[in-house]
Amino acid sequence: MSFRDLEFNITEKVKSSVDDMWKRSENVDLITTFWHGIRDLKKNPDGTFSIRFAFPANGIMKIEKDAENHILREIYLSGPFKGTKELKLTNSDGTECVVTWKIKLSTLLAFRKESLKKHFGEGTVSAIKRMDDYTESPLS
């Protein structure tokens, strides 16, 4: 593993059902609602997404959805890091949400690897909590 590689898992039990968590997590329009590290997300004509991160940086990612297995994979193609963030939902005596980060940081960010791991981990736990607590606004 290179000094730029950052890999870790976050596992959280949630009160929502797998189906409810899947509906929230796979809805691209809600990504910025849950994942506060992404300030803005715009779909490109080629199916990828342009990202504006919360810290001043931009990137490109694509999203893969495996509805049958409840897996959402964000593949970061360019920007301050490259690699994947995978969210997997399972029913293991209640709903379990596992987020796996496998990214390669830019050289500049690699010098802050440990603090970024902590920051991304805390952000991931917060995003899972926001998804779990999310309720749609009733239509007017």
C-alpha cells in the first residue's frame, strides 16, 4: 500500500429498513443532503457527475447501483482523490450499513492522511445517521 492509499470501513446499525435506506441512498438528488462533503453534484452528458467538494476542490465521479444487492458505488475518476466509496446495506439482525473507502489521495492530501481518515470516517457516520433519520416532506 502506497503512502497515498487510504482504505477503511465504517459499519453502523440503523433503525430504518434496508429498502428505506436503499431508496434514500440511491437517490442521486439526495447525495448532497446526506453527504456534506459534496457541496454540489451535476450530471454530465456522458453519465458521469461533476462534483464540487465542501473543501474547495472539484472532481468527476460515476455512480454504479446494484439494487439487487443494495450496493451503491461512487467511483472517483478525478479530483483530490481517486478510487471508490461503496455503501452496502444488509439485513443482519436489523439493518446494517457498511461504507468502504478505497481511495488514493493526491500527494498534497497524503500528508494529512490520518486526519483525513478521521474526518472522512466521522462524515460517513454523520451521513448514515442523516439517511436513517430522513423523512420526506409532505407534498403541499
